[in-house]
Amino acid sequence: MSATCIPYTRVPHSSALFSDYLYHFDKVRQFYTGSPYEPASFTGVATELRKSTSPRAEMVEILERQNRSFGCGEATVENIRRLRDSGTFAVVTGQQVGLFAGPAFTLYKALTTVKLARWLSEQGLECVPVFWLATEDHDLEEVAEGATFDEEYNLVALRDSGERPSPRSSVGVVRHTGEITAAINQLEAALPAGEARTRLIDDLRACYVPGATWGESFARFATRLFARWGVILLDPLDESIHGLSAAVYQQALGNAAKLRNSLTESSDALLGGGYHAQVHVGDDSTLVFLTQNGDRRALHERDGRFLIDGTEEVTISQLQSTLAKQPLNFSPNVLLRPLVQDSLLPTVAYVAGPSELAYLGQAKPLYAEFGRPQPVIFPRSAFTLIDARTDRLLEKYKVSVEDVWQGEEHLGQRIAATGFAEGWSERFDQSERELGQLLDRLHADFEKLDATLLDTLQHAQEKMTYQLERLRGKVTRAALGRSELLARHVQALSRFLHPHKELQERRVSGAYFLGRAGYELLDRVLAQVQVRCSDHQMLKY
């Protein structure tokens, strides 16, 4: 298995904030605790955590109860019990409980967490890996569907619409319907027969059954994937956990305006630095959701008055009473959730994707308000996986994944040039260079003769360049039109490496790759996870 790296400055849809975080950290330092590539960042957070308290003993009991119910092994139980020791810290990641473990990047997040916890422990900072199940989220559409490939690399949708107890219930309590069996059968049909497929499908049929909740199914399957590395799963939809985090909600409600102002200032600072603010902070946001009749509803605050979904008024005393008696009815929004997480766990580092990294930059001021250190934000590893067929096509036509990312027209030109009429693409390139040289000479002549003609020359150059590119495109389409095989290869590479013009890891279920390469793929990916670099990796399997 081999891998090559591509800097995120050349990866599609990479934000300026994410690129600067990776390669120019000083530009964004004000928004984060410290660089993920400076060991002192982790030891600094650990020092601060030793000064603060977290409910270690209570969390150990809860985590052991939860993980045993998921079917964990002794490696996980041992890691849970290590959390009793004040010298042990947590490396945490989290993700929505997507169908069949969700997109492939979910696997990469978990494995990055394993690798980072192991590396920090080797450096003398004892850490255990923790995966936070985002079961409180109510956006079922985001988790109800996954995708696999068929033999021609067409995406095949896998779906279970779920049985919701109420229209806006948390996804962790949504139950699978009979559609889940059909989805597993679809996935099985899309995979080649063999040991890898058999093991995957057997596990999915054991974990994803009609009547089970989304949270239960995800946790049981994730346990089968990651338990041998001692990954600890945490499901926040638990009465005991909400009881322990009640103080966070109490403070969020009592200081709603102050917290809102701090977040607005942070968002403005990001925008002023030329970056984006991932999460909109409303003028009346409290960062808290309240569950009523099974529905998760946003809690707003205007001039000291609290309103549910902006209309139904509720007093602070009523909220405090509900928090004391029914803490499970409260849940955090995306900006408050990290504070809930880090009030429960001694989190020294959080493994984040690009979008998470952005909103965690917004949320930094909240940590000061709550008197806790923000963990080091560590970028998750990212991969585009390349199977043997795809590798052969890349080699045959002398193209790269980056060529695929540039779109089918560019890729078609490269493939047509190699596979149909060798040399014509180079002749186009030469013509463009010669045209440029000719116009450069004319530019010097015009400048001496009459500088007012330079704009006309520039306009003529743009038109000629456009027409030459247009002609190149026509030649490419003609070449591909005369060769059905070349056209199919363009489609195959585009579909597999850039499905629906998205990164493969975001669009394709990790289960697809496990069903083709086996669970050993997890070991191979883990071996390629880097702790001193976070470039996007091309990985052959």
C-alpha cells in the first residue's frame, strides 16, 4: 500500500481559514489554543486541565455501562478505567450517526484519534481515544442516506427514512424501518463476493435491524470496527450525562447575552481577517435547544425574555425547574456542544474536519467564559482511496487525481492526448506559447508607436486565446467521440475519484471500501495517518 500527499492549497473547496491553519498558523493563532504541530500546545492544555475539575469517576461509570452495552472488548474497558487517573487525558472526535457509519471520512476521523492518542502517550502525555456520537442532532436527512458504487462507479443511494417519534426528534432516538434490510441488500449486491463482503454484511445485519435506534446501530457497528484499539464511544443522549452537564446549560441561559456578544465579536474578527464565520449567531440565540413533546426546539432570549422557537414564552424559573428535573430535555447547539463535551472529559485535543475547525475558531471565547482551556484542534487525516482498476487508468493515461479534480473537460483533454492522437495536445501548448511570444513582441512595438493601442491588443489576445481553447475543446470531444473506450475511462475516473464533483471521502460510504478491501483496510489507513502533517493523501489499496 502506498500513499502520496497533496497540500490542501491544491485540494478543491479548501477554505482560506483551513489552509492557513495548516500552513500559516500564525495568521490564525488568535482563534485557537495552539498549533497542532507544536508539542508544547498539548502539554500547555494538559497543564491547564490539571487545574480544573471534571467528573472523572462518574464518567467512568457511565462510559463503561454504555460501551459494554455496545459490545466493547477489554481494550476499551481498560481505556475507560484509565480516565480515573488525573494524569490521563482524552483525545476526542465526533460525528453524526450516519447510515452504516456514514461517509468514509468518519473512519478517517476515528483512526486519526487513535493515532494521535497513541503518539501523545508515547511522548509522555497519557491519552485515550474517545468518539462522541452526535445523537442529539435532529437533522435526519443528513444521516438517513449513504452511497456506494456499482461496478461502473455509478453512485447507488442507500437509504432508510426512519421512524421518528416526533417531527423534530433527535436522530439518536429515530428507529430503523424495514428499509434498512433493503439497504443492506443493495450494498451487498453492489460488492463483489468474498470474505470482505461477507464479514461486512454479517456485521451490518447484526447491528442495523428494524426497530433499533440510529444511535444504537451506529454504536454497535463502530464498536466492531474500532474496539481493538480501545476507542471509547460516548452517547450524550443519557440522563446521567445530562445531569453532569446541567451547570453548562445553567450558565448558558444565565449569561445568554454576554455569550452571544462574545461569539459575535469572534465572528467579526474572522470576517475581518478575510475568513468566513461557519455558524450564524442570531441576535437572540441562547446556544440551547429545549425538547418539548419529543421535538428539539431552539430557545431564544430577547430583553431577558425566553422564547421557544421565537414564539412561546417561558420563564427562567420554569427553565431552571425543568433543568433540575428533566436535564435530558436540554441540548446544545453546535457552538455550545464542545463546552458540554469538555466539561465532561479532560479533553487535551479534538480531531476536527475543516468545517468543525472553522466553528471551533468561532467558539474559542466561550472557553474563557466557562473557565476551561480549549483543546488543541487537530485536523483529521483525509484520503482519496485508489483501487487497482483506477490506478491502472491513471498510469495508462499519465494523469493524476488532481487532473480529475479539475473537471471532465480538462481530464478529457489529457486522456484524449495520450490515448488517441499523441502529440496534438503538445502542439496546442506550443501554439499557445508561440502566440504569447508574438503578442509580447507586438506589445513592445505598440508601446513605442501608440500606447493607446495596448488595450486593443489585450482584447485581441484574450479573444485569440479563447478561440484556441475552444478549438482544443472541440478536438478533445471529437477524439473522445471517436473512441467509446476513452470516454468510458474519463467517466470512470471522474465518478470514482470525484463523485458528483465532491471529494470521494465525503460522498461515498466507508462501508463500501471495507466491503471491497476488508477490515484490514483500517490498519493500512491507520499506518498512513500522520501526526506532524495533515496533507490530503492519495492511498492505493
